[in-house]
Amino acid sequence: MCCGVDQDRTWRATGLAVGVALVLCAAGGCTAPPVEPDIRASDTPAKIPAIMHAAYTGDQDKVPELVAALDSEDPAVRLFAFEALVRMTGHRFDYVWYATREQRQPALAKWRAFRDGKSVPGHAPGGVKPLAEPEPADAQPDQVSLQAP
């Protein structure tokens, strides 16, 4: 019709359809199923939470997977794996997570040698040793006095 009456109905119907779709999505119809953390997974959403858990708990059994993740195609996986290893070992071995694969190779060789307990130039051999025990989940922060001495 003239004067936009038909257009008005079309816009209302479209708005209603979009509104219904948004409500259904918000109710859980458009969410992905939960992902189980798995450090050996090929997909990032499963791998990164597992890497973070290994770093938090200091799980030495995960070090081989963390070292392997330093060579991942996904830069996010490399970053999280590197930060986990630094937290667990205190070493960096000149690794740069955003470098090209070719540029990362010398540092990867050092990480692999360290993982295997072999000598790394400029570093003592002996494999992975955590810097400190992780705090228990129920630990309270130290009390800090704000009073002048």
C-alpha cells in the first residue's frame, strides 16, 4: 500500500522473528556443548583450559605436552603453553611465541633438551623443577598491615 503501511507490517514481523530467535538463543538453543579440557586435543577451546590447569597445579606430567604445544600452529596455544612452562620452571630459553616456526626452532630445541633432562647451554641439566608449590585452594592471602612502623 501507499504511505508505508505494508512496510510497517513487514518491519514488525521481521522484528518479531528476530526477537523470538534471540530469546531462543538466550535460552540455550544456540550454545555449543561444553568442552572437556584436554591438553592433547586438536582444538583450542579444549586445549587452553587444560594448559591453564596444568600451570596452576604445577602438574609435571603435562610438561611433554606443554613443550609439544610450543610448536602449535595456533599462537594462542603457544602463548599459554609458554607461560605455563615459565611458571612451572622459571626458564624462557629465548622462546618467542609469536615468532615464525623457523625462528622458534632454536628455542624449541632447548625446551626439548630441558624436558628430556639433557644439557642446555647456559642452564643446569636436570629436567623440570617447579619454582614453588601451588597454594591450596582454601589459602588465605597474607595479612598486610597498613600501619606505619
